[in-house]
Amino acid sequence: MISTDTIHLLIADDHPIFRQGLKTAFSRFPEFEKIDEAEDGFQLLEKIRKEQYSVLLLDISMPGPNGLELLKQLKKERPELPVLILSMYPEDRYAIRFMKAGASGYLTKESPPSQIIDALRKVSQGGKFMSPRLTEKIAYEFLDHEKAPHETLSDREFQVLCMIASGKTVTGVAQELNLSVNTISTHRSRILNKMKMKNNAQLTHYAIQAGLVED
């Protein structure tokens, strides 16, 4: 068992310099007793199957399984493991969806180390971490304000939207998600219908403008 007074942390990010920077910052605090690393979704799953961690600091854009599918797999295999998302994507575009999928908190990579450390301490003890901005957004959603078009999509449809907007073909998406081309085509049709758009170019333009993918 891991002591509640110490934090056994796993950092999952595909940028070694970024991981090392975080390790250096965290190692100055005695409660971070052990800090491990994973460079992609495959290595992450392998590590959590072999060791117990107090908390996982997760980038949602890594090679291999990533994003919502990876989070759902993690919560299926280790439902008790707190997951703090640390992403390049703005929280107002992604945070609520990931929190609903089981994340304990969401921060952007622009967050100062002190805030990340405070968030890790909180979620490792079973709490939730939300910035004031995210708390406000959740309150607006609770009051049923009009949602952005992409917020009407299911998790799978949202994943397919982001992959198509990143330049992947229907065949490429199907291969990566291990689904049939017909299934992905059906998801694409539903996405276009829900978002009232006609083609991939419009989807891509929307995703870039909304900050869902990089330009």
C-alpha cells in the first residue's frame, strides 16, 4: 500500500524535456516520494498494470491510445487511480468532457508549477480540482445555456471529429480505432448532421476555430 503521506506519481507525456522539467520541480517537495514516467499510451497502461500510484498526471495527446479512450481504459482497469489531465488544449473546450469520463481535474500546460502541485496534492487525497473558469463553465452548463455544436456530440463522435480535423482519412481513423470503415462513416454522417455541416473542410475549419485541434 502507498502511504497517504507520500505521493507516488506517474507522469505520462511524450515530450522528455517537459517530463524532466516537471520531475525537477516536483522533486523539491518531500511528499513526492517516487516519480515515474511514461512516454505513450502503451507504456502508461503497462506501468499501471504493474505498480500502484497515488496519482497520474496525464497528457491527452500522446502516441498510441490517447484522449478519452485512454482515460476510459484507465478508469476501467484502475478505477481508484486519480487522474489529473495536463493538456495543451484550453479547458473550456475539453475539461468537462474529460471530467465526466472520470478525470479528477484538468489543467493546461500554461499553468504554473505551484498550481499543478496543489492540484496533484488535492486529487491524490480523493478531491477534485477545478479552476474558477471551469467551475463557472460547469455552472453555465447546469443552467442549460445553449451548447456549442461540438458539445452535442457523443464521446466517440467527438473523437472522430478531432481525428478527421487533424487530417486523418475515414480509413485512417478506422484503423487507429480498430473499427470498420462503415462505422466511422456512420459517425462522420452523424457529426455532419448534428453540427449542420456538409463536408470535412467545414469540420476542420470549425475544429481549428474552436481550439479543438492545432492549426
